[in-house]
Amino acid sequence: MAGHGIPHFQNDDGHAVVEIGVKEFMCVGATPPFDHPHEFLDMGDDNEKVCPYCSTLYRYNPALGATETQPAGCSYDRQAA
């Protein structure tokens, strides 16, 4: 992902699982001002990762783009905030 920003994701709605199209990302917890420290997460060879702050389970889905999520609406745009 050199030369690109790391995608950020949030889970305002408390979904049990958020599918994402990348294995390296930042979890912000919820949309600010209700966020937690922005945690860099790397799935490595695994296809799932749990955020240690908010316990959101992120699951890799190669069919999704870098900022797409399933369910929709869990991508966080730092510039728009």
C-alpha cells in the first residue's frame, strides 16, 4: 500500500462482523467524538482480526475494494470528518 493512505473503518452500528477489502487498516471504533485511539491492525496471513479496543471483528473479503465494507457505511473518511 505504499504511496496510499491506510483505510480507516468505524462501527457506529455495532455490527458483529465488518467485512473489508484490505488486510492492513485502522480501526477508529466509532465516528468522532466517540472514537477510540486509532489502532493500526494487520491481519497478516489470517483473514480476520479483532480490534483490541472495541472488539469489532473485521473479516477480509477480497471481492471488496480498499474502502468498501459489508455492511455498507463502515468506512471512515478522515478528510470529511
